[in-house]
Amino acid sequence: MFDGRINFYAGEKKYIDIDVVPKNRNDTVVVSSATYQLLNGETAVEAGGCEIDGAHLKILLGIDDEGAYTLKVTVVIGAETFIQKATVVVEG
């Protein structure tokens, strides 16, 4: 899904787009549910459901305070649950 770093400026509000890609490119992925948490350490500062369109997810994030956060996305596909994380860095 995603890994790495997502950059924001304090006060920005923007969509994070995620494409769920199967290991076998010939397979079809249908996401049945997806949620996210924006964590500051172990504390959730924002959480909610992702917008789902087949294998495409959208998350609208708005972050006002500078710092490094963790975006944790939980995706359910059939009987499997996948969790991915990325670092969100917010600068002034």
C-alpha cells in the first residue's frame, strides 16, 4: 500500500490517496472496510473511516500542529486484515 514519509505544512488539509495492489497483478482486490488513525506517539489525534472505491482509498487529513506523526491504516480484504504505517511530518 504505502510506506515512507508524507509531508504537510501546519494548517494544511489534503487527501492522502492509497492504491491497494495485489501481489499477483492478475488478481482483483475489493476492500470491504478501511480505517485510519493519526497517532502522536500512542495517542490518536484523528481517526475515522477511509473513502473506499474498489481498491482505492482516500483519507482527508488536516493537521494544525508541527511534529512527526504516524498514519496507521487498517484494511480488510475478505478474511484478511492488513495494517500499514507511514510517517507524517508537519512543518511550520
